[in-house]
Amino acid sequence: MFHVVILTELWYHVNMIIGVDIDGVLAQVHEWYLDDVAKYFLAQGKPIIDATAYSATDMFGVTREQANEYWDTAIWRYAKDVEVIDGAAEYMAMLKKDGHTIIINTARWLSNQDDKDGERMRALVRKWLLNHKIPYDKLVFAEFGGGNKMTSCRENNIDVHIEDSPKEIELVAPHTPVIIFEQPYNRDFNIQNTHRARSWRDVHDYINKIKTR
Ligand SMILES: [Mg+2]
């Protein structure tokens, strides 16, 4: 008897549903603060007092009202002009090719409002993602204010969520594993059920190492 055994390369790949934040993960929000927001407050005699801060109130020592005054007009320009974070489009395309599902999960200001401003912001977000060739399977607009991504992660069966905001990380991590996308304001922030990535390459390497299903 003669047996022919065909050996095919058996490979096993675990596909995941990946949640991706926009501001601070895909979009260079911190750099925008250090440039555009900084110029605005400097003109009012308020220089940067903490360059690693997350909010304008902490970075420039201004009130929430003063910060909101800036954003009331600048938010539309920001939504259109903010730069993309290095490697985001390339590595997200690779993750898609690897077989993962990508859900963009943002709580961008105004984006979940049921009015004209909300519509305008959602359209700008879609346009920005398209302009920067960022691939995704679904776009979710979570409620603004912090802590609502916990719900959107659960509702969308997200296996791992990529996030920069310390507040969101703290609330999401007890329920859904989080990849902390490193920014100056989260550098010292470490809690359970998180992994730190310093770049999009780091994110890609890590996702293809973990198995959740
Ligand atoms: Mg963010």
C-alpha cells in the first residue's frame, strides 16, 4: 500500500472585534492642544502651564467656560483639520486583512447629539476617516461625557478597546480589555486588564499575539 499524505500548512487565527477611539488614538489631539489651543490662550496671556495635561483647564490653567469658548468655534476646524496619528491607516488596514473586525467607538464632542450640530459632526468624522483612508466595519457614536464607552463596548461585543483617555480606560477596563494608546497624559496610568502600546505598530503586534476566543 502506498499512502499519499498531503500536508497543508495548518494555521489558526483568532479573529477579534476591535474597538478604536478616535481622538488621541487616530487623531493628533494632543498636538492640536500644543499648537492651536496654545496660540489661542497665549494671545490672552495664558501660556502652557502643564504640557502633559489632558484638558485645556489643566494645560492652561483656565476655567471650563474659557475652554468651552475656544471649542465652541474651533471644534469644526479641528474636526476637519486635525492630523492623523502615524501608522493608524496602515496598521488598521493590516488588522482588517488579518481578519479582525474594526468598530470605531468615539465619544467626540457633539457627535451623538440628535440635532443639526450632531449631524454636521458625524458627517465630518466620516469624511475625515475617508480622507485619511482609515478602514473600519462600523462607526459608533457613544454619548459624550466619559464612561459611556463601557456600554458601547458591551453592546458591540468588543473584545479589546484601544483608548487614550484615563477616565474611559478606568471605566472600560473592568469589563473589556483595553489597549492604552500612550499619550503624555496617560503615561503613568496603569490599571488591571490593560496593555500599553506606544505606537500603531505596537497595537498590531500585540493584537496578533493575544487570543480571546
Ligand atoms: Mg480619545
